[in-house]
Amino acid sequence: MNHNSSVLLPIPRHVDIETQLSFSREGHAVLRSFLPPSFLLSLRTELQTIVHQEILAAWQQKVAVATNSLSEETCPTIEQCQKKLISLGLPTDIPFLQFFNTWRKLSSVEAICKSPLLASAASQLMGIPRVRLYQDSLFVKRWKDGKTPWHIDARMSPFDTQHFLTFWIPLQPIHSNGGTALLFVNKTHSDIALPYWNELDGKEYQRLDHRYSSTAIHHYMPLALGDVTVHSGWTLHCADANISNNNKKKQSTSEDRYALAVTYVDARAEIREDVVESVARFKQKSNNNKNKKNSKGDNEDTSSFLPWIQDVKPRTQFNHHLVPLVWPTTQD
């Protein structure tokens, strides 16, 4: 399916110094009235079709991540996927359903992902001259879906770089009461001590709420349609459950929440060696817990980069049409 949007995206604009400083110092920022609301409304309608077509694949991805094995994606129905997750002791209130790289199916999503507006802003915020599109992810947080746990995006990617960011684009307004926009922990993107002194499976990662003060948590709600938040790939963040216990008569959260996350990376970023090894293990028919322990990253996004990762030699500069260069718009 491939639709063309009749709405033109704005031309690139200068990201003001206050926004750049917020991103640099805190690890996150907000861009108010950044995208046309009419474009986003049209985009949501098109993406709903993708959700209906690929909802089984989204559940299969949940099982694959939980079992650290791509072979588990073969559960043929949503019900069987849910039973598998329950058998693994996972909660039934999953945080969201995720749909990767819709830009490869919808020209409207491709337009926004490759737009000079976003690509230029990514270049300015990261302070780098050349930018590559890594992926887009459609997040559907259904009514009564659970809390999205604290996490760091860059741990899920195959790159070895600090220059990695995501624009989080809500496809409906988000109110402060019962809102499910991202919550950020200030300055975590520059906490070099955490990974330097602590192993990834160490206890310090289990007590992050003690490591950082509750006053360091920040959000940008309410968000109007067209507002966009942006965060570093190394910024700790989460999102609340899609339900509110307060003021239920007034709040209008009994709906599925859609957000499109578009992620960019430094065009010079190289692939890590351990990623190729972990992908090979991920594709194995059988799995054991040792596989997951030996991986330096997280396997949440493996399904996203699986189509191209084995075409790329680690620790080399590369070009690949599935992770295209998007800034500058003219390539030498």
C-alpha cells in the first residue's frame, strides 16, 4: 500500500538556541507546532490500515524478543502469542504494540522520515554534518496498555555512536491528565559513569530510580497535534500506562494512542561486531539464556535492522538503501 499525501511539509528551519541547549544539556527538547496537524491526521488514518494488516506480526515480535529467538515468531495466531507470553511469566498488560519501518510501505511516512525539515533538525541538534535515517517505529498504546519501562534507545540499535536521536511524534493531542507522552530523566545521556563502572547486567541498572532524583523527571505535556519531542538515544525515558485513575469523567483517554518515532544516526556511525554475532543467535531455531547474556545490546529492535545488517561489514563506513542518507539532501 502506498499513498501520496496532498499536504506539503514545511521547509527546513533553524532550531533556536534554547532548544539546542535543552537537547545538549538535558538530553531532550520539544519543538512546538513543528508539523502540520492536517498532515498528521491523514498519517494516522493511513497507519491504522498498517496496524490492521500487521497486528499479528507485532505480537510475534513480542514473542521473539521475550524468547530471544526469531523462530518463536512463527506462532500462527494472536491468541497463541499471548499464551506464549503468559507461559513465560510476562504481564498481560503489555506497554504497546510496535510496527517497524512503515516508511517502506507508505509514501506519506517516507516523506516525513526523509524530509529536510526533520533531517536538518537532527543535524543541528546532534551537531553533525551528515545524517542517516535509521528507522521509524509506530507505537500503538492501546487503551489500558501498561507502562512503558525505563529504557535507553541506543542499547537497542546496532551502532557504536553517541550521535543518535529520535523525534517522537504523537498522532493525537496529549493532555496532562492521563497523558502518555514520554517522561525523560534529565542529563542521563551524559552519565558516562553508569556504563563505565557497571556491567549491563549489573545491579545498578535495577535501581535507576535511586540513582536519579525524582525531581530530574521531565515531560512536555500537554502536547498539541503538531508538537514533537526529541531525545538523545542515550537519554533514559519511559511512558505511563494508557489509563488514568483521576477525573475519569473529564479525561478522554479511553482510546488507542498512536505515536510515530523517527530515529536518525550519524552517517559515519559504524556497526558493532557483537551485533552480527547476536543476530546469528537470534535467528537460531533453539535458544538458551546464555545467548542473551553474551549480547552487549538489547534485542528489542533486531527485527528492524535484520533485513540489512548482514549486508554491512562491521567497523566500516557503509551505504545501504534501507538506512539511507537524508542530510544533506544532495549527496556528493
